[in-house]
Amino acid sequence: MNNILNQIGIENYIFLSVILFCIGIFGVLYRRNAIIVFMSIEIMLNAVNLLFVAFSTYHQDAQGQVFVFFSMAVAAAEVAVGLAILVSIFKNSGSISIDTLKNLKG
């Protein structure tokens, strides 16, 4: 096992990841701003990526780290597309609040 996991311990990584994921869930459930919702989803994704890297290091296997690399690439593309959609919605409606986006249903 690696020296860094001996010093810090896998339990602390799990605890930090759970805290980050819960912060992301609360942000998605209780905030009405679309940008805050996107940021909360990114926090949740980073919590999962932290667990992948921690367990990958714990088991001395690089597969988790490779998965995190591809996950971050997909997340970057998702943010670019999501922000482009939000900019176009803001141009049309003047607001990016989740409540006003419900009115866009056809």
C-alpha cells in the first residue's frame, strides 16, 4: 500500500467524498439558479472521481485513474454544451432561473 494512504487513510477520502456528494445533492435540490445546479452536478462528479482515484491507489491499479481521465473529459464537454444552452435561453427569456425554464415546455 502507498505511503500517502498509510498517513491519511482511505476512510478520510471516503468521508470527504460523501460530504462533497451531499453538498452537490443539496445544491441540485434546493437552488433555483441553473448555473448553481450545473456547479452542484460537477461537485457530485468530482466526489465520485475522488473515490475512483482513492480506491485505485488503494488497490494499486490504474484503471480507476484512467476512468477518471475520461470522466473529466466528458464532464468538460457537458459543461460546454450546457453553458451554451443556458446562454441561448438567457438571450431568449432574460433569465436562467429554473422556475422560468418550466414555461418553455411546448
